[in-house]
Amino acid sequence: MDKTKIMFVCTGNVCRSPLAHAVFEHHARRRGLEDRFVVESSGLQSFHVGEQADSRMRSVAREHGVRLDHLARQVQARDLRDYDLVLAMDRGHLQELRRMAGGDPELTEKVRLFGEFDPAGEEAVEVPDPYYGGIDGFQQVFEIVDRTARTLMEQLVEADSSVPRGSS
């Protein structure tokens, strides 16, 4: 079975995108769907490359039973080719990722705003950056990411189940 490859992207890959990565994988494992997805996260900026996710984000994830163990990496142009879906945490990330796509319509269509999948949003919403705020912001981000990742997974599984797949 071909796996759906998903890349979550934020600024430095220490708060929002590694959380989305971990939460999506957490729910995939709980549903026995881990073999259907390849999940990664990265940041547009390089200033945190090689670092663990923010300790506040790890703490909030742990409180919700999610293991967040990720070393920050920077998104590369090849990621746009290698992944089926590249999800930006905010509109600035979306714009930069589309710029990286260099006008290639095939690559550009893979780049979406993660908040498009938020069932609580009436329109595509951004995931706020909690980095410079207090713990409440990290909790709010967890809630947004959790419900959005669940909805994303449901939509991907539903879309995939209608298409017969060969083994690979």
C-alpha cells in the first residue's frame, strides 16, 4: 500500500509543526493506521535545527498523552516534491512555501494551510505561534492541532478508502 506522506511546517520547527507531527502520528497509532502515513515536520528558518521541541510544548503534549520527541529540521525544496501534502501553520508560511514551489502547479497544489481542516473554523484559520507567550497559548495550540489533525486524518482515510490500492 502506498503511504500518504505529510509534512507539517512552521517557523522554527520547535512548537506548532512538531506538535502537529506528533499528534497526527499519535492518532494514527491509536487507530491502527500508522502504516498508511509517513509524517514529518520542519521549519522555514534554520535557527533551531537539531534542537528538541520547545519544553513547554513537550510538557503540554505529555499532559495529553502525546510523545513529542523531534529534532528540528529546516524544510528543503525537495520536500515539496517528496511529500503529498505540505501543511503550513499560518499564511506567512503558506506564502513562503508557495514561493519555494517556484510556480510549479503540481508542487503548489500540495501546499495547504493546516487550518483548512479545522472543524471549528468557519474559514481557514491559522495556528497561532505560542513561542513568546505563556503556557495557556501552548494549551490553545494543542487543542487546535488535536481537533484539526483528527479531521485531516478522517478526510484522508475517507478519500483513500474509496480508491482501491495495490501493494508496494
